[in-house]
Amino acid sequence: MHPSASPGVSTPPSFHRPWRLLGTLLVLAGLGACSGYGDGTYGVTSLVTPYKIDILQGNVVTREQAQLLKPGMSRAQVRDILGSPLLTSVFHAERWDYVFTLKRQGQEPQRRKLTVFFQGEEVQRVEADELPSENEFVASLDARRKPGKVPPLEATPEQLKAFQERNPVTPSVTPPTAPADASYPPLEGSPR
């Protein structure tokens, strides 16, 4: 028995002391990390950020789509090109607003607006922000990926020949047909 221990109380073995010390240090480090939260200091909490989903709202309108709009077009033609408008108002029945917003973590929000003004059932004029081309818009969606060489989208004659050699065409098999004199029972619920 240890000389400073009181009778009836056992002291823990000496190998538990380093674990107690380590546990105490971890608790103190955790409390220290919590005390720095929110005061603008760089700490453990600034290393971890929550994931925020991309927020995409409205109609994507590209430069190519806007160039197709011409004065005199009908509302149905505009709807075929741009889709249904995001905003229509009873008080402004002579205009359709196409609004697009994209919010992504770590990037400036994108916001674009295109307004089509009608006179009766025909397009009078179109007002729009600077719109991206279709390729520019697709590239902005894939902003996290490093731009690289775009693969060719057409196969060379040599590649086509090699593909045909690896995948020979088999003659198509026609499905069997019922003989002309076959009679079948009536379907359920059909008159007999």
C-alpha cells in the first residue's frame, strides 16, 4: 500500500496516469477550441465548413435562344423557344419575365433576366441582361473541374473501321408471326 493512501482506498495502478493526463489535455483542448468560436480568430472551427447545395432557380436562357426571338412572333412561338416564363402578372399581361439565378458555395451568385414585351399576341421587343452562350453556361456549371482538352466528338474513318471489325453486324431475326388460320379466345371483358 502506498504510504500516503488512506486505509480501505486503493490507488489506481501507475499505468492509468498517462491516460488520465491525455484525457485531461483533450478536454482542455476542446474547451479552448470552443472559446475561440465566433471571435474572428483562426481556429479549428474555421477549418471545417458545412456543405451548401447549389441553388438553381428559374429559366436558363442562352444568347442563342434570345437571338431567335423576333418582333411579330406569337406567344406560343416564344414559349416554344424559351419555355414558360418564371413570372407572369395579371397587372402586366403584356410582358413575360424570364429570371435565372444560380448560387454556389464559394462563388459569386449568377443572376440574369430577360423580358419579352408583347402588344396583343405578338412580340413587340425584348430586353435582356448580358447572356452567356450555351457553351459558356455549361462551362460555368463545371467550374470545379480544371479545363482541359476537349475530346473530338467525331470518329475518324480508321476508328469507325476498327469498331465495325470488333462489332460485326448480325442479321436481324424477324419475330415469328401467328399463322393466318389461328383463332384465339376472346380477351376478358370484350364482347363475345
